[in-house]
Amino acid sequence: MKKSLVTFFAIASGIAVISISCNNAKDRHNQLTDEEKKDGWALLFDGSSTHGWHLYHNAAIDSHWLAKNGELYCNTDYHLEHRDIVTDKAYQNYELSFEWKIAVAGNSGVFIDVQERPDLPTTWASGPEYQLLEVTNPDFAEPNKRSGCMFGFAPPLNPVNQKPAGEWNQSRIKQVNGQVEFYLNGVLTAQQDLGSQAWQDAVARTNFKNFPEFGKHTSGHIALQYWLKGVSFRDIKIRQL
């Protein structure tokens, strides 16, 4: 009997340790380590609210975007295309890090250097896009629309393993004086100099040439794209350089 009790308590203790470890792992998301704080990182998502974000051209956020289960989640129960959210603040030289997961056939993106002006109806009228695309989406057949690329301009610079639908990917955007780098799961996927003639020429070869303010800025808001499939973000953090 005594041996059985000892075995029972040993098993129970082991389960408790595993449970605590799992909870601690979950709690680590949407938080900064002491080292990150020292290095100047700041959270853009606190894990429980949409504080710091608003709908493009609207001071508030409606039910299209929710803070749910530690995720900033795009609620696709509402079938409206242009419900992108933007940061309350504008940023210039910075490093942005975030994790994302996307639904089957999903399509989303992160825009940089967005100008929130009455004459610009959408985020992508001014801001270049870090593309997020699930591999079964028909657009995946076009290399310059795959995850990690600057949407519409060039295929990813290097091969990269994207996690399947429903699993978390890690992305990073770095911008210094108009020099932009995109990373997906640790791999460099795009590079552009937004102040160069080569960039202007590249824009002139796309439909973005019809938007006079597109890609003309090296500072602005960061935006998350609402589309017709679910997408979630977490661990969104930024440090100014």
C-alpha cells in the first residue's frame, strides 16, 4: 500500500511539473525578456487587447479583429475586404519581429511605411507589403506572391520552408534609411532600397504605378491585412534603430 502511494504521488508530481512547464511556455508569448527590454524592444501586441492599433481611417477597432487566446486574430465572419489595422504610431528605422499562422488558402500581409491620409483609400496605396500566403492558395503559383516576398516584385531571394496552415511561422522586417530586408523563418527573402532609381523603375513596371504615393516613403505606420481567410499574429515586437 505504501509503495502504491509513493508511486501515485510520483506520477502526480510529474504531471504537475509537465503542466506548469506547458503553462510557462504559453505565458512566454507576447512578453519581453529582460535582455530584449535592454536591447530596446517594445511590444506592439500585449496578448489580451488591441491597444496600440486602429482600423485604417477609423479611430477604433470593430469585431473584424479580436485579441483572443493570446493572438491578434482576423475574424472572417465579416466579408469585407478592406478592414486593415494600423499601428497608432508611425515608425522609421526599425526592426520588427512577429509570428503568424494562416488558414487553408489564406492570404494576408504586413504593410510598411503606410501613409494614413484622406486621399489614400487603402493601406496598399502607399505601403509595400510583406506577403503572407498559404501554399494551397491559387496565387502561390506566382513566385512573386509567395510568403516572405515583397508582394508583386520578386520571388523570395532564398528557398525557405514555410510551416503549413495552422502552424506558426516567424518573420522579421528591418528598415534603415529606406534599406529594407524581409526574413521568413530565419531566411532572407527580400531586399529593396526604397530610395533608389532601381526601386522606382521596378514600381513603374507594376500596377502600383497607378498609385502616386506607393513606395515613396521610408517611414509610416505598420499595417496588418484583413482578407477573406483567417490569420493570427502574436509576439509582435519592434525596436527602433
